[in-house]
Amino acid sequence: MKKLLGILVLGLLLAGCSDNESPIFMECTGIFPKEISNTIYGGYTETQLAKIDLRKRKIVFETGAEYISDGKWDTADHDFTMFRGIREYPAYGPPDSREHFSINRFTGDAWFFYSIKKKEGNIKLPPTNKLKCKRVDRKL
């Protein structure tokens, strides 16, 4: 009886130590910005796999584009709804511009938008490319 109880307690302890911050994989469909598109010219509807890395707090698309979070992603928090990431926008545009990516973890709606740093404050441009994402099992 003691051995059975010991195995049960050990099993519960090990189950509680599981990795709850494993990456989340999302399959996103829509029109991606030209810089991270799989097509040469961009502007076409396509599907890409995005990995949301909770430990490193970044979103990585299969083309290699990385959007780094500016805050903590607490998925256990009841009012946490969005994964947000920012990357510098070096391809073209003003020198201090940034590209933002946001995804709603409940509905799967996602979009890109841009901001420009100015002395007077940040200017946010309206969302451009909207995507629809769904959670998928890990793909290699």
C-alpha cells in the first residue's frame, strides 16, 4: 500500500513539473508583407506557419521574420488575449519605423500594422494586412 501511494505521489509531482511554456504553432492565412512573403512580389494570399515561443517571448514565421515582445505573455492570466511582437522595419520606409504583429489567441484574428517614432510621439498607421490563424500541432 505504501509503494502504491508513493508511486501515486511521485506521478503527481512529475505531472506538475510539465513544460507549460512549450511553443505554440499557428497556421496563418492571408496576405503577408512583401518582406516576409514566400512569393517574390507579395500581395498574394498564402499560408505560413508561425511559432509563438513563450520562453523567448517572440513570434517567428517560417520565412525567418522575428517579432519580439515588448512585455510578458502570461497565458495563465484570465484577461490575456493578445500575442504582440515588434520588429525594426529596415527594408524601406522611414528610418525609425517599426512593424508590429498582433494575434488574438482566442479568435485567431491577426494583423500587421506600422508605427513611426517622432520627436512629438509615436505615429501609428492603421492595420494593413489581416490574417486568419488557427492552432496546429507541431510541424517539423
